[in-house]
Amino acid sequence: MDSEFERLRELFLTIELDLGLEFAQTAKMQAQMQNHENFERSREYAEAALEVVHKFSARIVNSDMRQQLQERADELQKAVSSLWPRPN
């Protein structure tokens, strides 16, 4: 039971990272199109995904999986950081 819960937690965080990276990419495209409202929304969703991953990744028991999640979280952090400053 615990291992099944662990797998679900890992899957959840993996999906959250995938979504965060997609939202960061969408924000970048919206910035290029000068669509400020959609840029802000997508950026906020990417940041929210990153917060969720930071909050729950420490609970991952498998150190290899935790490392993989951290590497992807670093990638998402870099993508989110690249969204600043906000487009004019």
C-alpha cells in the first residue's frame, strides 16, 4: 500500500512538472504575441506547479526519483525565471 501511494505521489509530481513546463512555454509564446493577460496567467500556473513540487518532493522516499524530480524542478525554475521581466 505504501509503495503504491509512493508511486502515485511520484506520478503526480512528474505530471505537475510536465504541466509547469508547458505553462512556462505557453507564457513565453504569449509574451512574444504581446498577450499580457494570457502571459500572466500561464506564468502564474507555471509558478504554482513549481511551488507544489517544492512542497511535496521532500516526501519522496526513493532518493533516485527525488533527484530526478529535483533536476526537472530546476529546469522548471530556470524556465520560470526566464519569463522575467514581464513583456511590455
